[in-house]
Amino acid sequence: MPARRGGTGGGPVSAWVWLLTAGAAEVAWSQSIKPTAGFTKPLPTVLCLVLAATAIYPLTRAMQHIPAGTAYTVFTGIGSTGAVLLGILLSGDPVTIPRITGIALVVAGVIVLQRLSG
């Protein structure tokens, strides 16, 4: 099915909700990579792979109605922002002006793409 710009997803769940779901799953997936210890620990590795698939499925649903470049950019923007924020909140990663500025720029870019993708 060809992509429709700014589409609603063709049903009760909009393409943007699919995309937000994919982004949230990517945040969880990003946090599941380190515990695999280079994919040497079986259970964390299985969890990591399941979370990866959980992130990709809603992304593919969103891409049915949102241009692939826009969808992927938003997906990775949500994932990277979430990963940085979780690092700050849970792992004690440093809060610096460059990090906060970078997050703000990513969020602004995601908002622009969402608002103008029609």
C-alpha cells in the first residue's frame, strides 16, 4: 500500500499512535541491549530480540501511512531522546547544557515533522 502523507492510519488507531508506540518500544529495547553482555547472556538476549521486534512492528504499521523517512526519523528521535533521559534518570548520566540542547533540538525536529508532514 503506498504511503499517504499525514494519514490517520485508516482506522481507530492513527499512524502517529503506531509511531509513538514504536518509539516507546525502541526506548525499552535500547535499555535491553547492555544487559545482554554482547549477546552472551541467553535470557537478556531473548528479551532484547523480542523488544526489537516489538518496536519494529508498529513502525511498519506507521509507515503504511507516514512517509518512511519521516517515520524513521521520528522513531529514532523518540528512541534516542528516551534513551538519554533514562540514562539521566536511572543511571546518573550527567545533565549538561549540550545534552539538554541536543534533546531539545531532536524534540523540536520531531514536532516539526509531525506538524508539517501533510
